[in-house]
Amino acid sequence: MKRVLITGTNGRIGGMLMRELRNTGRYDVIATARHADPERGILAMNLLDKERILELTKGVDAVIHMAAYLGPGEFEEKVIPNNILGVYYIYEAMRINKVKRMVYGSTNHVIGFYKTTDVIEENTPYRPDTFYGLSKATSELMGRMYSDKYGISCINIRIGHYPADDEPKSPRRTTVWISHRDMAHLVECCLEAPDDIRFLNLYGISKNTGRVWPIDHLKELIGYDPQDDGAVFLERANDPEWSKSFRDAKGNFVDDTGHMGGEFINRE
């Protein structure tokens, strides 16, 4: 049974992964978050507490890192400490404790300034759309170094649109959406991926009609076979009432910017 440490389990994705992986019965899950939650079996782990991270990664086979600061701005105050320095502390603990694999929750915003008409691959040069995207790109490169230098297997999931209610509410979002069940399936595929995969960038999306990010090769590579298609929500997404939270005062979709990062290109 693999022993897996998950960060950010008080968040949407980390919490879902904690539940789903525990339910499989195939993983010994160490769930962590900034604040402990004994009722849910979550331990406290501050990303800036090097000693605590070192303690909790002992005997661990893999880390799923989903904790991050997603808000706008505050580069020095929150982005660097949480999204870069904290990742460094985790990689250092993995190196010292000989943890074999990192499954890193990255973001599509590392390539957000590409146009929606551009052709994108896993190793297309970075064009981050925010300080958040910049921090994730930096941490992807950190994984590259720890893979090359110390042999840690690193898989970066560039997560698309993962809404709490599991329903995309704009036409663009239907193409970059990942369903809750496909996300759980993808992470398990990453955990069970062959040992000879030393470094991999991939896009975390479902089998969406109109998708522009490559995922078809992942079935053969790591077994990822998504079941859902955001196009089933397209009619409702075009309903002004149903999707009003994603429209501006004129009724236009806020993410219809012509860029892969959607409305993030207008954020700090």
C-alpha cells in the first residue's frame, strides 16, 4: 500500500482527493492543511515549517501537492512564501527522506497568454498570465531540477477549470473543464505511472469537445482515460440567467478574452 501525503486538503481539489483516495482502500493517506481538522483526519502542516514538513514526509512514497495561494497580487507577501518557498521546502524534505514521486498541482495559467488559436504542447515555452501563473511555472522548473539532480519523479498537472459544483458556466470553460471524477482518476494515474517517468508536464482536463490542450497520448502513457465532456453543459452555459455570474455588466463572458488564461490576463 502506497503511503501518500496530500497538502491543501481543506481546499476543493485536495479535499476531494483525500476522500477519493481513502475510499479506494489502496492508499495510506496522510492529509495535511494549514489548520488541523481531527474529525476529518487532517493534520496541521504549515508550508513554511521546514521541520514539520520533514517529519511528515518520513516513510512517504509520494506527495500530492495541492496547497497554494490563488489570489491576485501580493507577490512578496503571499505568492512567494506559499507557492515557491513552500514548494522548495517540500522538495528538500522529499530529497532528504527519499520520497520517490511528486504529483504537483500546477495550472493552465503557466501558458495563459497564448491565444486560444495557438497550438500548445506540454513543453511549449511558458507565458504566464499572472504572478500566480509565474509562481507555478517556477515550481514546475523546480521539479525539473529535483528530477534531474536528485532522481525524484515529478509529474506536473496543469489543472484546467475545476468548479466546486462540477459544472462549467461559459463556453470557454466547457473546453478547459475537468470533472471531479476525471481529476481523481488522473491523480491516481499519476501515482501509479511507470517508475521510468522522471518528469512530465500534462494538462488536467476532461475529454472535452473543442479542447486545445493535448491529452489523447496520456491513455497509453499513464492510463488516463477521461469519461466526461464539458460540451454537455454548453447549452446551459449560453443561457444568460444560468451563467450570469460569469458575465460582465453588458452580458459578455468575462473569460472571452481570446487568450488561454481567460480573464486572468487582466489580473495581477
